[in-house]
Amino acid sequence: MTTSAQQPPEAAAPRSRTVVLGQNQYGKAENRVVKIVREGATHHIKDLNVSVSLSGDLDEVHISGDNAAVLPTDTMKNTVYAFAKEHGIDSAEQFGIHLARHFVLSQPAITRARVRIEEYAWERIEDPSATDPDRPRHSFVRKGQEVRTAQIAYDGERWEVISGVRELTVLNSTASEFWGYAKDRYTTLKEAYDRILATDVCARWRYNWSEDTEEMPRWEESWQQARAHLLRAFAETHSLSLQQTLHRMGARVIENRDEIDEIRFSLPNKHHFLVDLEPFGLDNASKDGAVYLAADRPYGLIEATVLREGAAPSIPVDLTNL
């Protein structure tokens, strides 16, 4: 005889004729994974935050409470850690592909998997005077606030891989202007012909690889090169507006990386204002040795997508949806 806890409900809940279930998904969020690979005395670290989300034929669990099609989120967590051991972590993108493929192909009710990954970079702590090739190399320091991102979606046939970076803080101490803008009775901003330009880069770029029959990009190399192009474009553009700099950053990635068709930016303008030091008898008008107030808010927010000609936009306009 089964216990009361094992018995099904006496009667299923009545099904509404006026209410239908809309889009739904479920998963295990923010699985923190740290993997250490040891090559003798030299160690390597991968530090990820992995979130898995599944969708498919899941009406019954919502409507009647039937869990037959539901893979427990605890199982998803276990799979993330097991795959880190079994498959390794060559790149965030490749690791996400392994996971997405597994969940879609192993679960009959699941038709789409989305894996979001954040990667935190660590730098090795080195003694610049050390020359012994067998010296211990197992100490690291967290590399700033910058976070590498990846989102992998798979429906059993086609892939969508979106990589990116956020909290990549950059600053030009000159070669930036802002003038000739529209003015009305409320405008008090003075035109600037030599200003500081600073932002926290949040960028997402979409690869044109979508099928297993196509040659897969070299994820690690591609991400590193895309990031390098972003930085070089920021540094080398004499900016008349942050919008112009944004466009040049995106264009440089598209022009130099054939595997990338679309890149979306969200760039806060981190304003720096000259401090009025005249009350203290100090001249702060000269750019040499000038003192600025770094204002954290409010801030201008510049957002745009740059596309390869002929490519259709796919990255959400609001990057917080990624």
C-alpha cells in the first residue's frame, strides 16, 4: 500500500477555458565552477558562473503538477560539475555547447536549452626575477572587474552563440570632443574640445556559426581578438562623441572577424568634470595637472547595434535580457 505522500491527487485541477500557459522555462542558475589544471608546478585556473535554462513540452507540470517531464534542477547542477571534469573547459563557449547539446538530446520533453556563462579572469602572481623553469606557479590575483560572457542556445538543430564582455573600464585622457549639439532653454553644458572620455564597455557579439556541419570558430582566439579590436578602436579613435567611438569599435570587430555578424553595445558615459578650485586661489583651467571630479551618476547611456551588411539583428536591444 502506498503512503499518502505517494498517492496522486484525488482529482486534477479543472482546466480553464480562458487561460493558457505562455512562454516558460526553468533551470539552475549561477553554478560556480572553478577548475584547476596542473602541468607540473604550473597550474591553470578557469573560474565560471554557469546558468542553465530549459524549455519545451512542460505544460503538464504547470497545469496539473505532473513532474514526469521535469529534469530536477539539482541534476542540472550535478551535470555542470561532471562535465567540467569529463570535458574540461577549453572555453566558455565550448563548455556551454557541451551542456546545451546534452540537455536537448537526452531529455525527450526539452526542445531548447540556453546556457549563460560568466568567466572571471585571474592573473598569475610572478616573480619577475625568477628564472627556474620548475619554480612553483600556482598563485593568482583576480584581474580587475572585467567579466567575460557567453550565451549558448540550441534547439536540436541550430545554434546561437553570443559572446561578450562587461565591466571593461576604459579611459582616454584626451582626443575626445563634444560640441555642435542641439541646445534649448534648459541646456547648460559647455562645449568641450578636449575632454576625458571614459566608459564601462558592455558588449555582446553574435557568431554566424549555427549548424554542426559548419566549421566551428576557434572560440578562445576569437574572443581575445574581438576584445583587442574593441580596445584598439577605442584608443585610436579621435572621438567627437561616444556614439562615434561605439560605431568605430563595432565596425572594427566586424571588419576584422569574419565569424562575427553582429555586436551590441551599452556604454555609460562616465563623466569627468573639472573641479572649480578658484575659491582656494588655485588655477585648474590648464589641462596639465588638472583635477577632475569623477561623477558616477547620473550618466549618459549610449546603446547601439553594429551589423555586417545583410545580417539580420538578433541580439536583444536590452542587454539585461541576455
